[in-house]
Amino acid sequence: MAKPALKANVMFFSSILIMIIPTAVVILVGWQTAASLAILAAMGGLFSVMGLRGRGLILFTIASGVSTFIASLVSENAWASAILMLVCGVALGAVNKWGLSLWNFMFPVFAAAVIAEPPKLVSGSLPNALLTAVVAMGCIVVAALLTMIIVKQPAQKEVLEFPLKVNVMFAVNLGLLLGAAGYFASVYRHEQVGVWLTLAIVVIMIHPYAGQTTSRALQRAGGTIIGFLIAIGIGASDLPDYLFYAAAFVFLEIALLMRITPSRKYWEYVMFLTPGVVLISGSPADIATVSHDRLYATIIAAAACLLILGIERLLFWRGGLNKPHEITPVDAH
């Protein structure tokens, strides 16, 4: 256990540095409104290379650039935003016959962030949209190249091919859910809520089968609620801000250990991840805001995923995604 924990910690702290570097460059250039997009894009580039190395990185970078470009142009139109996110969801589901993969699941999150609060980088909607896409793609590539120095081999050795029916349903589910998230992000105009809502949907739907998705939705919601209560309790204490940061890293460390321990449940990981993410905000006011945003978005996402699965089972493909079918491993290389 000691060696995997050490390896995970090295990757964890390296990941923080990898995400900070391109974000710092964006801020230093003077594009502060693109800071959140930069760190999300850097995270996506890191995951992309870890998941499928260069093979997935090219497609992922292009898709992210196109989606953020369009998102910047349509962000004020709720229905156009919904259509964009629906297309992102269908595309994401269609290319993942085996369920979502580490290398490409982040690009709808970038689009949601831009829809909710588009960066204001230059005057003119078209030049601003182009520069927004360039920032996203640039941060992806920089983070990916930095990650290649540390990660020598991709994590995904093989893909799992599922029946066509499963693939179609998976794409439909993601399309409808992310389309609704895009509409919500455009109307609500709050970046944190839009990002957390979209990310929660994608993470909950990472497996294509109804039983797996239902369990994950319930565990995600339950773990977030418990973590929210922990964060609020700590945030209400009269502690200096630096102790909140220290507590955040303790919770993130515990969450990391939960994640690499096979016997631990998903909700346990989420329970420690939530206060870790919330407490890193620092001040009590920020902690309260971030914790409420995360709880609000996660509960909505979990409820939406459960609702779409319930409607699907009653009306269209009753029994189609109840349990895994036989799968065929395919070499990813």
C-alpha cells in the first residue's frame, strides 16, 4: 500500500503544478476572466494524456476548441446553448462504446464553463470566441506535454466494446442530460454551478448501465451531502484562513487514499473530496458559497440522472441497460 500511495501522491502534487503553470501564464498575460477555463483545460489535457496518450489528445483538443468557440458565441441564447451541449453529449456517448474514458470526458465541462460565464479577452464577439478557443486548446496542450514528462505510459490499455443498443442509449442519455445542463448554465449564468452540474452528470454517467449509474448517482449525492456538512462545520469555526487550506489538503489526501483503495466505496471518496475542494477556497464566506454551489449542482445532477433512467426504463428500452452484457476487450494501441 505504501508504494501505490507514494506514487499517487507524487502524481497528485505534480498534477497541481501542471494545472497551475498554464493558468499562471494566462493570468500574467492579462486574461484573468479565462483563469477558470485555463485550469479546467489544463486538467483535461492532463487526463487526456494519462488516459490514451497522443492518440486521444489530438481529437480531444480539436473538440474542445470547437465547443468553446461555439459556446462563447451562443452563451446568451439558452436554446442554442442547450443544442450545443446536447451535441457534445451525443458525441461523447457515441465515441465511448465502453462508457466514458479518462482521456475525453472533460470537454463538455469547458463548454459549460464558457456558456455560464464567457471570458472577456478582446473586443468583438468573433475574435473573443476565437481567442477563448485558443486559450482552451493551448492550456490542454501545455498540460499534456508536461504530463508526458511524468507519465510514460497511458492508463488505458484496452477499450471495452458494448452492444450497439447500449452505445445508442448511452449517447441519448448524455445528450439529454447535458443539453439540459447547457440550458440551465445559460439561464443561471453562474460558472461554478454550471461547471459542477456538468461535471457531476458526466462523472455519474461514466458507466453505461442503469444499475451502475443509479448506484453512482446515489453515492455521489450522499457523499456530497455529508462532505457539505463537514465543510460547513469547519467553515463556521473561528480559524485563520491558512488552517482552512491545511485542512483542505488533509481531506484531499484522505480522498486520494480512498480512491486508490479498492475496498472503499465511491461515496467515501466523495465525502472527503467535497470538504477538500470547498475548504481550499480559504475564507469562511467563500467556503459557504462554494459548498452551497457544489451541493446544489450535485443534487440536481443526481436527480436528473435518476429521472432520465426512470423515464427511459418505463417508456423506451425496458430492461435494456439493467445489467452488463458480455463485453469484448480491444487493444487500445
